Amino acid sequence: MKLTFLGTGTSQGIPIIACKCPVCLSTDKKDKRLRTSALVEVDGQTIVIDSGPDFRYQMLRANVQQLDAILFTHEHKDHTAGLDDVRAFNWVNKRAIDVYAEKRVQASLKQEFAYVFAEFRYPGIPQLNLIDVDNKAFQINSTRILPIRAMHLKLPVFGYRIGDMAYITDANYIPAEEKEKLKGLKVLVLNALRREKHLSHFTLSEALALIEELKPEKAYLTHFSHQLGFHQEISKELPENVFMAYDGLAIDI
């Protein structure tokens, strides 16, 4: 399995429009962060987790030539807004794209992209197969996907475990029974928004405490705000098995 971080920033990305803070003005490429998304290449398949507003550029930058499925964690626009651009893959791959999401998220997609699901469908619109996800394992061809229920304040979201890797973003609480699904991981990806307490995201210290509890072999932090600080400086503070992800980072699992 290969995991590529397509984006590692929060909902506004880094730099934020018109922001003149030191992080947004940084010249370090690792401080330039598109909206959070990931690419998983496994069992001969290409799976994307979330298609945010930077989806088009992320696909071009990572030179993605085929797309087999999209997994949605939740319906917020920084995770769904680029869905229209899957129509390029419809053309290249000659088929509709399988989109996996729970019913509530599907309802949001139907509202936000009403023209895709209208009775009269304009030529060239995205071709999608909506597939239900609930809190039990399912298959994408030969690949087993295990949803992980977490909470984003009061909004239920899904993380996903694929083999020995689990990916969780936009969460600040994971129930004890769901943590059991995260045992024995080689790689855990977890959001860590900033240092200060936040109402709907894990902070850096909260993410590190959860990593210590779950004990994956390695952990990668993602979904950073510009408030967290510089990649180079934060990296020096982390335990030896914990890393700050950055856009374009690819790891073999």
C-alpha cells in the first residue's frame, strides 16, 4: 500500500488569503498546505479520501491517471467541493466513479451538486455511483475498508482503516469501542489543528496523547492550521515515531 498526502491544511489552507502571519509568509514548501485529502494505492486500485476544493490541482500534481473510488469522511465543503472534477476520470476511465458515503453525506452531496442528480442531466456532468457506508466493514473490490466512527464536535464523521493504516481527520473525540478498531496499526494518520483548545478538532497535545494510547508503529499528523507553527519547528518537538505530514509526502506501508 502507498499513501500520498494530497493536502494537509485546514479548511482555508496555508497560506490563508490576505494573511501576513509568519507561517503564511513562509518560503518553506512544507508550510504550503492545500485542503486535507489523501490518495491510497492498494491492491491495484486508486482510492481518494475526500475531494475538497483543491481536488483538481491535487490530481494533476500527483499525476493520478485513474480513480477507482472516493471515500468521504463528512460533508463539509473543504472535503467535498471539488467533486465536479471527477468528470475528467469519467472520460479517461470510461466509467462512473464509485462514491462511498453515509446517507447524511449523500443527501448533502445531492443538495450541493443538484445538477448531477437532476432528472434532466446536462451533457458532461460527473457520473457517480453513490454507495452507502454505515459503521461496518465493506469491500472495494478486493480491498477491505473498516469505517471508524468519530465526532467532529456534534457531527458524526468517519475515518477509515485500510489494512494496517487508518486515516482520521476532523475529529475531536473517538469512542472507546471505535478505538478498538485502531489497535495494531503500522500507520495512524490523525488531525492536529493547533496548540490551543478547539471545539471540534484535536489539538497537538490531544493528538499526541491519543497516539500514545493507541501505540501505532508510526503516526502522521495532518489538517494543520497556520496557528500551529512552522513544519520544521514542530517536527523537532515530536516523538521519534510521530511525523508532521506535508503535501506530496508519500509513504509505503
